[in-house]
Amino acid sequence: MTDTEESTMELTMTTEDDTIIGEQLQFSMNITNDTVWIQNGSTVAGGNGRGSQLNRLSSPHGITINDDAQVIYIADSGNDRVVKWKYGAKSGEVVVGGNHLNELNFPVDVLFDRKNNSLIICDQGNRRVVRVSLRNPAYQQIIISDMHCYGLAMDNSESLYVSDCEKHEIKQWRKGEIDGTVVAGGNGIGTRPSQLNFPTYIFIDEDYSLYVSDSNNSRIIKWLKGIRQGTTVAGIQGQGSYLVNFLHPRKVILDRMGNLYIADSGNHRIMRWLKNQKPGSIVVGGNGNGQQSNQLHDPVGIAFDQQGNLYVTDSANHRVQKFNIGVN
């Protein structure tokens, strides 16, 4: 990162009515240990085949929701763009990218910065993290460069965390820092508790514990703040399709009760692991890869709205599926 880039770097969150507004820590109060979701989803973005038209997506990855504005932001990776879809819309709008200017190259994750009304994007193909103003999308900042990023997370002290799937590590940038600090992995590729193998998506909780989707190790590993090694909290060693296994896990989210939700991409399902319990259970999907309303094909991103409805980027089906929360 250059001095100029550092001087404009702002990583911000805010609070309102004692609720942390940042995406990572916002979670519906409607979700309990017993919550179920309707198994047949509805398509809320894409679903018209792979393409670059505004009613289509191409291998979508990360997703974030601004519930107040009733907007979904999607990293439309194969189209090199981030798009927004208003609730109920039949087509999306390009926020940034999707042109020949190389603004974005296969973006894989996106965070919504509410305070600054901007998006933070993992621009993987360009090896950088950028900020894009939603007031003026032409205003873009490179805030981290020369990094094969995959997942993004932000804590309530305004620090940004980024997974580097090439160096098998997670780095933290405190507000105003030029150089990040390795907080997980960074000990070479491997299976030991101090190592990672192709980390993808990450989540930071209010105690600054970091949850890492350690994809090629098929596990979710938790790193306590300041600790040199992690603890596996979901998945067992080795790939598989049993309820104790994952196959290339992607997005991971922690709810207010400490339960984990994981996009188990290779098994075409979304899993929930209750706190301190195993094995996991299937939330939606798990019916083989396919295009039916109860099927997924390589799901990558997951998000919840304030009502507790579940949104999934169904990557190989080039769509976003919404699964309504059921009656507990």
C-alpha cells in the first residue's frame, strides 16, 4: 500500500440502539437453536442462466445485505462486477466493474460499510482490496494491494481482516495501518492447528475471535485473539459428505448464540453446527447438485436479513436463492 492510499484508508463501523451495525456482528433476533427454514427457495437474483445481461449473473460469490434500503449487493465474479438487486426486482444494477477498464477482476467478497455508505471489495484477480463509494461509485480507493485475497471481515474496533489464500494466512489491518499483522496461519501450508490450507471466508465475533473457513483442510478453525494456533470447531480431518464433514467450505457466519452456519460448497448444502455440539445438520440443500428449488450447486456466499431469512449465492446455478424462515 502506498502512503497516498494509507492516508485515505478508513475502516469504519458504528452503533445504534446498542446494536453493532457492521455486517459481521448483525444478526436476526428471530433465529434460535430450533429455527428451521423452508426447504424450497425462491430466486431473488439471476436464475436466467449464465450471462452478463442485467437479469443474469455469472458464478456469484460474496453477498451482503442492506436491509434498511432493501438491497442485496452481490460479487458477480464471472462478470467482473458488483451488482445490487433491490428486493423484488427482476434485474440488477451495476455498482462497479463489468466493463473493459479492469476496474474489477473476479471479485469474490463484498462488505457494506454503513457509516461511510461504501462497499469494501476483495478484487481477487487484481490482487487488491478496494473501497467504492455508493454516493459516487467512480470514487474508488485501493486500500490493500499485492494480496491474493478471498474473504473480508470487520470488527467493532474498525479493523479489517483479509484472508490470503496464496500465503495461507489471515491478516489484520487496524485503522490507519500501512502494513497488516498476521493473526492466523502464516506458518506454511499444512494441517496442524497453527497452519491453514487455502483459507477462504472469515468471520470475526464481538470478542475478536476469528473463524476461518480452512477450505482445503475441510474444517472451520477458530483463532482466539493473540493465540498462536487455532482450534477446529466444525468438521473433522478429511473431506466427505457425512454430517461431520465438509467439502471445500466457503462462507462462515456465527449467530448471536454461537452457532455456525457454513456454505458447504462441494456438498451443495448449507450446514449449521450448534455451539459445542457435533455433528452438524443440514439447513437447506443437500439434495444433490441441481437447479430445483430445493437444490444448490456449489453454494458460496450466505447472508441473513433482519427477519432471519437466508440468502445463498448458488454459484454454479448463477443465481441467489432466498429461503424463508419457518415457524419455530
